[in-house]
Amino acid sequence: MSDPLLEVDGLTVQYETNEGMLTATSNASFTIEDGEFFGLAGESGSGKSTLAKAIVGGLDDNGQITSGEIRYRGEEIQNLSDSELSERIRWKDISWIPQGAMSSLDPLQRVSEQALEIGHVHTDLTDEELREKLKETFDIVGLQESRIDDYPHQFSGGMQQRAIIALALFLDPELVIADEPTTALDVIMQDQIFKHLDRLKEELDVSLLLITHDISVIFESCDSVAIMHASQIAERGATEAVHANPRHPYAFMFKEAFPDIREPKRDLEVIEGHPPELMGEVDFCSFADRCPWAAPECREGAPPSEPVDGDASHVAACVRSDEAYELYRSEASSRTEGGGGQAISQMGEVD
């Protein structure tokens, strides 16, 4: 069998601060196959963007990978220098749409000029060939080919976002990492952007790592998902399996925090507190202080990822996954029947 497109294996990323080493990603693992749309979901501060930056070698100066491996087509790339990544990997094989991507376009250059700079570094194509290639990608993302020579200020916000996606696709990468690609766009434009991303999957067989706090978008658009909380991957698996049968308390509470048109009268879940800032080794469950079903063992070691219902492709990192899920369902049923919110607080007195 051929190697997966991308493997992240036991990755830990830390930032050097005045208070010590801040852990943004702890022992994170997942795999992306050819043509797969993979979603990474979680609140702000969970470590999603750090993970993306680590893959493309874009960590801040005080950030470093302290353990784990990143493999592209079976080759370790986490130790490649910035120049090696730029020459061999970035843009050609893996491209990145950063958070706040609309500010990434150079306002003093036409979009075509920015594309030519990228093309000259990574290809031997002529200017005319590069321009034709840019026209093709503009067409794919729903922009008129005649607009390639426009300046960024001549585009609307949604058009700027599509121009960024066009540049990310310009050199036919195998993997596009999109970090909150629809932030600050209205819902109509968000829908259009994701329709274009779906078109990319069908026409170009490109793989996507979609990073977002909106898990409903992932449930609609991605084949697989990992749900992340405060540096740790809480649960991952096929999107259908995680949607139908979430088992980590953070995963099923996070899912229920978003509205579902099929249940318009359902009360939305509220997860109290915020993801903690973690210093040094994270040798406990990072959700323990926010979890209503936390027990002493949740703080006695980092929970291993265990198969859900015997499915090795669907795993949850919770020592009480089955028990907590049953308690949650019982509490939800009590609220529906008029029992109020008492059950959840009573069951929280485990530790």
C-alpha cells in the first residue's frame, strides 16, 4: 500500500514564553488520504492553527516542535529548513490559506503579479503559461478570467477570498490547508466558498485540511473529522461516525452547541469556561476542569485514544467515554421531560 498523503504522528508544539514553555499541541495524531476532505474543529485557543502552521513550517519564532513527526508521502518534513520547505513543499505540494486570508494579498500588486512571483520561484513556466494557469484557477473558483490583472481593492471581500483560494490552487498542490477560510464572510458567501471547495474535490482530486470552530460546516463538507480541545485531539474518525455517535464529552457537548434545522426547538448546549493555557507536559485530560463527568483518573494521565464500539478508525480520548455519554443522554432526557438542569450538576459531583 502507498503511504498516506499526510501523517501527523504524536505531534507536540510548544511556545517559549516568560512563564515557561506553553504547550499549544500535545501528542496530536491524524492521517489525510488522497482526495480526502479532513476537518479539524475546536474552540479558539485549542491549538488548531498552531497545528496547521507546524505542517507548513510557519510557526512563530518562539514556537518549536518538541516531539512527534509530520510525514508527507512517507517523508518526514518537520525538520526541513525554511528554504527546503519553500523549494520542495510549499505551494507546489502543500498550500496554505491562512486565517484572515483577505489581508494576505499585497495591495500594491495586481493578483497576476503575485501569482507570477510564486510561479517563477517554483516552476519553469513562462509568464504567458503562468497567466493562462491563473485564468484556469480563477474560473474554478468562480472569478472572471479577465480579473486576474485587477488589484485587491477592486474585489469585494468574498472575491478577495476566492482570489486567495485561486493562488493556493495555482500550482496544483495535493493538499490545501484552509484555516477558517470563511471568517468575516456573510452566510451566503460562506455557502458559495464551500460550493467552490466541493467543486475542487470533484474536478482536481485535491485534499483539504479544513480548520474551523464551526463543526456544522465540517459535518456538511468533510469526509473525516478531528475535534480538538486545549492542545489535545479529543475525538477523531469518519464524519458520519462522529456525528452519529460522539463519545468524548467535549465532542458531544461541542456538537450540541450548534443549532440543527431538524431540531429547531432544541436547547443549545453550553460549555462553561474556556480552554486553559497549558505549561509544560500535558499529562492529564485538558477538558477535565470543564467536564461535568470528570473523575480523579482524568487528571492522573493523558487519556489514550481508544476505539469507539470496536471501530479502530473512530477513537475517543476519554477514560469514561461510554459512561459519560450514557449519563449525558440521561440528563438530556430529564431536561426534555421537564427535569430541568439539575441532573448535570448532580452528576458532575464525581470528583
